[in-house]
Amino acid sequence: MSGKSMLAKVKQASLPVVLALIFGLMLGLFAPVHSVQGDPALDQETDLLRTIYSQVNPSVVSLNVRIPANGMTDTNSAQGQQGDQTFEYAAGSGWVYDNAGHIVTNAHVVQGTDQVEVTFADDTQMHANVVGIDLDADLAVIKVDGNMSQYKPLEVADSNSIAVGDRAIAIGNPFEQSGTMTQGIISGLHRSVAGLNQSQNGSFTIPDAIQTDAALNPGNSGGPLLNSDGKVIGVNEQIASSVRQSSGVSFAIPSNLTKLVVDTLISEGKIQHTWLGIGGLSLNLDINEAMKLQPDARGVLVQSVEPNSPAAAAGLKAGAQRTMVNGGGAILGGDIIVAIDGQQIKHFEDMVSYLFTNTKVGQTVKLTVLRNGQQQDVSVTLTARPSANPQS
């Protein structure tokens, strides 16, 4: 083959190659940057999460507790027997609160326990004693017996400053997989969730809970919910799920409420929450129509008043007219609470939140009520909640 024919063949073969190279360069020019160099935003997020984990995880602990049979446990539990005694063994999470060895967790993790073992991220294990439990807020404080100098307390943020859409990060011990990190967003605020102070008719509620879609599962209970600064905004407490596993709807006790309860448990070993002693419903369109109120009326309709309660002593009036509203029963005709101490009350949850966070046992509050269409003020001196009562 001559040199000329060889050159021709090379040129013919090179044309597709050259076109391919040009086309490839064009693809590279217009393709997403991450296909060539990596996504800078993704790198920043990874760096943020790694930094938070390295700073926070050493102060997050795994809890293993032993509870005599019939005690309340976290859902991630197993049974065992020693001699004639049957025990339940449960796992949960917690986090370092201060330099004195106090650790925050949920009440339902340690309620009824006779043995608590704390395991840190570096595999150090210590025994702990229960300092105090608050069933109404589902919070507890334990104290470890050991050297805590190398474990930094987590910083607690102001939960009133968070908003829906903010980043939410959880670190804990789901299914006994310690040091597990998940993330999501704040999905909702000011939710009401059931507390542990129960009776056959129901339970008190915990106000102002934080809703998140960060994956939580049995064993996450008591661990911290964090913001993008790695500060605690809540204590992971429960999930809404028909299969007792993450469904993207989880709840945490807000940090402001946590700090209020924990500081009192540390100083006094217990805490009392105030009691009004009513059962009620938030006004809605159907109730407003049935009671001939304005469609936009807001407040709490008093349906029942507990005997010997502060509400009874103050003369609050319950309704007597039973009717069906929104497919359920309601008792109409009672007082309508529209404010406490001048603070507007739109929903039943607003009243529970105010009582929970702004009042003390023995304090007198002023309720503004509508009675027979007339507004008036009623003074109520609050007492401590009964140990088992379904009302607020």
C-alpha cells in the first residue's frame, strides 16, 4: 500500500473520531458540573454533616436498661430471666447535658428500671442512676458514675427560633445501632402528643412538640434532634406509625420545654405541672353554627369540669346539650375560654401550652370567658396535676 493511500485511510478513519471528540466536548460543556468535578453544594453539605457528627456524636450515648417484668419500656426491648425474676431489657438514647454527669433521655426509656448502663461513642461504659422522671413531658435525667471530663455537654438552642423547613438531624441508637445519624427537615411545629400520665379515659398531652421527617425508629428515644449548627432543638420522643417503624412522621420534645423540665429535675428531683381540671374542644365551624357564634370565632368550649378541681372551685360552667359535630359527640352550652392572662386562646393546644410553660402550682390565672354571650373574667388558682387524669 502506498503512502498516499494510507494517508487517505487515516483521514477517513479520523473524521468520525474528530466529530466524536467535538461532540464529547460539547457534552462536557453543557453537562452538569458534578459529572466532571463534583457538586460543590453536595460537598458543602457532606462537610457540614461530617463536622456535626464528629462534634456531637461523642456526647450522644446508648442506653441499655433492665426493667422488672410489667415495667414500661422502650419499644426496642427483649425479655430475660435471672433466678425467679423476669426482666425486660430495653435500649434507648441520651445525650450529655452538663459537666456534672447528667444525661437527658425519655422517661419511657428508664421508667421502672433497676439498672441503667450507658455506652459512649468511644465504647466507654458507665453505670447510671435515675435523678428524676417527668411522665407529663416524657423526660428523664440520669447521672453516670464515672469521669466525664472528656465528654462535652451539648449546646441547647432556642426552640422558639426554629421554623418549618429548617434542617433537622438526629443521632441515636435505633435498633441498637449506636451512633446512627439521619437527617430531614422540621415538618411541623406546636403539635400535641400523648404523655405518659394516663388514666382509663385518656392522658395529658405534651404541648409544642416538633414534627420531623428525619428517620426515627425504636431506640432513638431520648436522643437529640439537632439544627444545622449542631445544637439541640429537641429530644426525640415518638413516631406515628402503624408498624412501629419510621413513616416520616416523628416527634421531639422542644428544647425550651426540655430545659425547663431538666433543670427542675436536677435541682429538685421532681417537677409538678399545673392543673385546671376541664375537658374541652377547640371551636370550629360546626360548633360555631350549632351555638350561633360567628363563623370565625376561636376559643375552647368547656365540655366538662372535674369535681374538686381548680375550675370547679372558680365556678367554670360546663355544657349540658349533647349533639353530633363532625361525626363525633360534643357537649354544647358551656363557657368558652378565649384568653388566659390576656393571651389569646384559639385552640385547646394553646391553653395546654400556656399552662405547661408559663404557670406554677399555686399561681392564680385570669381566664377570659364567654358565658351566655357575655364576656367576663374568672380567676382560677391552679393546683398540681393528679397522678392520673385525662384532662388538662
